[in-house]
Amino acid sequence: MEINGCSSAGRVVVSKTIGRGFEPYRPCKKKGKVANVKAYLLDTYNEMVHKVTWPKWKELQSNTILVVVASVMISLFIFAMDFAFGIQGDADSFWKGLLGNIYGMF
């Protein structure tokens, strides 16, 4: 039977040669930093392999297509708004954008 944990409480040592020291019931075994990193990496691997639900290939493809289409639509919308309301660079062009025409009146 393995008992995890440690105790900070102690008991008085029976031998009189040690002095007034206390001996813990279950001494704490401190892990080094390398052991902590190794435990973290093992836990991460275990979780990624056994506990994470990964999407199926068809689901991954459909979600990727959805993200690409949404990104293209949003970029076209931003381009249209920038073209309609923004200030265009050419001073000779007819359409300078809504703000460019407003600023041109003054």
C-alpha cells in the first residue's frame, strides 16, 4: 500500500543521542526541477494522447473551409469599406473615397 503525501508534524525521537530533534511521520521527498519538468511532459503527453478528443478528417476539412470562406468574406468587406470611405492616394482621380471628397471641399 502506497501512501502519497508527507507530514510536517513529527514525533519525538526515542534515542537520547540525537537530542531534542523531531522525526517526521512520513518525511517529504522533494523533487528536483528536472523531475517536475519530466512529470509535466509525461502528464501533457498522456492528456494529449488519451484524454483529448481529436476531430475526424471530414470535420477538420469542413471547419477549415468555413474559416477560409469567412476570412475571405471579412477581408472583402473591409476592402469595400476602405475603398468607399477611405482616402485614396491619387489627387487626379475622380473617386477619392467619401472622406477624400469631403476633405477636398475644404
